[in-house]
Amino acid sequence: MLLTLNAASLRSSLRARGHARMSLEDLPGFTREVLGLHGLNLSTDLLKGAGRGQLEALRSAADRAACACLLLTENTPLSLSSKASVSGPALERLEKVIRAAYLLGCPAAAISIKAPDSDEAFGVIVDRLKKVIEIAEGMDMNLLIAPREGLTARPERVTDLIKKIGGFRVGTFPDFETASTQDDPVAYIRRLTPYASVVSASTKGFVGIDPKEKTDPEAFVDETVLEHEQYDLQPLVGGVRSVGFDGTLAIDYRGTGDGTQGVIRSKRAIEAAIEREAEQEK
């Protein structure tokens, strides 16, 4: 598995009171050289106001840094089952996200769906997404669905939706934090991961660690164990590995304090979990 960065983790560095501390074009180099991560997930809020030229410039910077843009995520859940006056703009937004992802060189875009868990909504969404998938297919793009409350709350409902839409261009975007809220987090992540090309390795905080404390990216002390505070990362990593996942784990630090420090700690904790799982499999 390849470890990548969800750029939202560094939101405070990218946007501080409306002013950029780090430009988006600097982000790929920083991700590769300082954080030691191998790709980028971007969210649409970070690209607000960016035109075609800026997206292509970011793609070029990512290519130079050998840190490709791999996923563009739409922040706002899309009302795809609503009446045409609501779903029309949502579908237009979805097409714009797919085209922006294409300009960035991303092989995939991710969305979440705002809809009730009903058979009527299910049927409407299937019909509408089939048309969107045709557009994505023409660009060699994939569409990933991030589960949320409502229609996509249960993993079996998500997989049924994917199967009904059909083709090879639609998949899932599982998330560690969401999985942790389920009755059986490991079963949940195992159910969704076979349909995923990216899994969100979301983190929040670590036991006994002040989020304001600085961490040297080069200093890896083997005997220092970082224990994730809100939920155990180990079984979630194990669940992902158990289904033969060979995509990317995108580190998404959602805690307080400096995002860079949070990402560094998250990377160490997830790498340690991967190593422990590998040892147990021997």
C-alpha cells in the first residue's frame, strides 16, 4: 500500500485568514520531500476560484515532484435523488468536479450522496449516476462514493448501489473515522474496501501527545509508540490488508494543532500498524 496525503490536513497552512501561507503549487514538493508521502488527495474547497490554468499548473508541479494528484473530493453532499430543480445543479456540480479532477491528472473523483434510504431514491440515483459514469468513462476517470448517513449509511446498500450502476468506473471511498462509529468497524471496512482504490486513513489525536508539540520528520524513534486516542488504527489497517487492498491509504489528520505535526505522527502510527500486521501474517 502507498501512503498519500489528504491536503485538507494542511488546510491551516494553505489558507490562513484568507491568505495562503503555502501555495498549492508548493504542496506536492512539500508532501514528497518533507512528509515522505507519495501522492495527493485534494478537496474542492481548497481549489475555490482556481481556473483551468491554475489546475494545470498544480498538475505540472505534482509531476515534477513525483507526487501525483490522485483524488479530488467534493466537500458538499450532493442531493442526487431530489426533484430536478435541486438535482440538476447537483449533477452539474458533479460533472464540474469530474472535469476538474481530469485537469489535475487525478484518476478518480469522490462524492457523498445526500438522500433518504428508500427504494425510490435508490432507483433515481442509479439512473442519474449511470449517465454521469458515461462522462467519467470517456475521460478514463473513476467515481468513488464516500458513505454517509441516509442511503449510503450501510455498506451493503453502498455495494448494491455500485453493482446496480454497473461498469468498472464506480467504487467506494471508505474512511477510518466513519468505520470507527460502526458496531463492527473491521467488518465495515472489509465490506467496502474491495470496491475502493483509495481508503481514507483518518486520524485525530494521540495519547499523551500535545498537538502543539513539534516533531522532527527525520527523527523516528523506534521505541516511541504512538497510540491513537479516539479509536484503534491497528484493526482497521488489518481489515484493509485482509482483503488484499493494493491501492493508497490517504492520511487525513483531523485533529487540533499544527496539521504538519499531525500528519507526521499519523504516518508513523500507520506505518507501525502496517509493520505489526505484516509480522503477524508471517
